[in-house]
Amino acid sequence: MKVKDPVCGMVIESATAAAHGTYGGQTVYFCSVACQASYDKTHRRSA
Ligand SMILES: [Zn+2]
């Protein structure tokens, strides 16, 4: 599944995403752990 990294806007494949997390019940995928770290600053990660 193609997904968009919300931090840098890069379109990535969810299966090979470098990082992902669940935010507000939705799984969000990132191209790198750096992008996830940036996203974590403004969004609360849920279990
Ligand atoms: Zn990114």
C-alpha cells in the first residue's frame, strides 16, 4: 500500500516504511525515524 509520509510528503510503501506508529487510532508511516521523531513532537502516539 502506498502511503504518504506526513512530515516530508514523500510517498512510500507501507510494507517497507522505515518507521510507523499509531496516532489517534490510525497507523502513520514514515520514510525515516527522523521524520517520526519530528512527528512525535506535535502528535501523541497511542498504543
Ligand atoms: Zn519523511
